[in-house]
Amino acid sequence: MYVCLCHGVTDRQIRIAAANGCTTLEDLGALTGTGTGCGGCAQVAEAILGEAAVRPAAARALPLPMFAQAA
Ligand code: FES
């Protein structure tokens, strides 16, 4: 889904940025423009960055909750 309408940035793009070391909204803004327009996306973008930081790559590879619990 689109998170930042001002710059056309999706949640997937934010997760990819996080996987490549982006940890702050400032970094994300420099990389994608997210949060640098109206700012309406900032809270959601930060939440996605935070979620990506706490969920290791192995957990993200198991998209169905039942598989994540089994792992
Ligand atoms: Fe992201 Fe406006 S929606 S800066």
C-alpha cells in the first residue's frame, strides 16, 4: 500500500530501505522523500521502520502467522 502519497512510497519500499540499513525517518526521507512533503505519513512510516527493525529477516520470510509460530 502507499504510505507516502506526496512521493509515491509504499510500505514495501520502506521495508526494503529498512533491510538496507535505514533506521530513522530522516534517513528514509533522504532516501525516498517519505515525510518530507506534508508530513502526513511520518507516523505510519516510522511504525513500519520500527516493525522492520524488531522482526528479523527470518521472521519476515514466514508471512503466515501459523508458520511463524511453528518456527
Ligand atoms: Fe508523505 Fe506527504 S504523504 S510527505
